[in-house]
Amino acid sequence: MSLSRFSPTRRLMAAAGAAVMIMGLAACGGGDDKKAGGAPTEITFSILSAEGQASSGPMWQPLLDDMSKAIGVPVKPYFGSNYTVLVEAMRGNHTQVGWFSAKPEVEAIDRAKAEVIARTVNREGLDSYQSTLIVKKGSGITLDKVMACGKQYNFGIGDAQSTSGTLAPLTFLFNPRGVVPAQCFKTVRSANHQANAFGVATGVIEVATSNSVNTVFMRRENPQLAGQIEEIWTSPPIPESGIVVREDLDPALK
């Protein structure tokens, strides 16, 4: 996977992107600990992680190590359970760099004086992915049944700042049909993609939002769980995640 530069002026309907894919990175940076000459001695990289540092740390460490070598400054991770936490951390300069989906990118630009310097491209050369609606395989639940509402299903939606978990399904599926999830479903709970997928597979909830990247991840990491889930809706392509940095980061590190 590679990263290509793009303008931060790609805003809200470019605000439909998120992904967790293997990626390569050439340059990035940030820091609040500074050398005498003003250059940072360390930068902190924001990572959205449902599982926390213990589980996600080993997966991200090779990337952080490569970044450190490329810029000559140690890069440490900052794990957050939702994008609101990560945007606030950047706003307070507790983090200087992050990998955000499109909606949180806009939030970071508006609230944390950030800019987008790159976006991800997967190994097949695609710079987009899709939001999905998932149900338990064999449940007989169809999109028509879901959209009929009637408060018969428990629904799992994403974090409020999640592009594929919340913004894309609202924009492409629910809003055009005049459907308000809180009025349509028996219950609505907000969680990350992994938790919602587990909830669907185990029957805790009947319907949930997800995305095509999470589908690939589950098939690789937990094929038994993935085999219990099927997609009943996919969105149009939405832009991939990007690298966001604080505007006051040393230009040489950007």
C-alpha cells in the first residue's frame, strides 16, 4: 500500500472514508518535545483501536518503527477507542500525527488546526472502500425487512465520528428513505465495527453497520466469526483514510 498526496479541501462528501489496511509510509511527523533548535525530539501518532494497545500494538509497531527511521525522530503510539478522543488529543497537542477516516479528518482540520498530507491506497491500487450493513447468515433478514422498520430489530451503529459506521449509512441508505434509526429499530447501540460484528454473529444484535475492510480483516483473523455474517447492503465507494498532521508540525517532517 502506498500514500499519495492530496488537498485537505476534499471535504464532507469526501468525508465518507475509513479503513484499517496494511500500509507503507514514506514521510510523516510531529512532536511537542522539542530540541533547542525547535525540532521535535519525539512525535505521537494517533491510532483508533477497538482492542487497545496490548492487541493492536504489535500490528502497528513495524509502521511506527519505519516512520522513526524515515524522519530520524522516535514515534510513539496513542491508542484511542473512538475518533472524538483522538481529535481532542490532537487539539491539545498530545498527538501530532494520526490516521483518520474522512469525517474525523474534517473535525481535526476544523478543531485541531490539522491538515491532511496523504491518503492510503491498498495493494490493488484502490483508494476507496465501502460501508456495509451486516446480519447473521441464515437469519432471513433482508434489506427490505430492515427498511420496513417496525422496531423489530436491535441495531448496531458506529461511533458518531465514524465515516463508514455512521455517516455513510445515514447519507446513502437511511436519510434518502426518510428513515431515522432511533425510530426504526427496537434498540440502537453505538460501538466499533469489531464489536458490532461480534454482536451480530452471536445474536446480541440483528443488524449492524460495518465496512468492506473489516470484512477482509475478519476473514483473515477470525474466519469462523466471519462465516456467520453476511452483507445485505453496500454503499457506493467512499474515500480511504488519510494521514493528518498538526499545521504547526515541522515542515521537514511533513
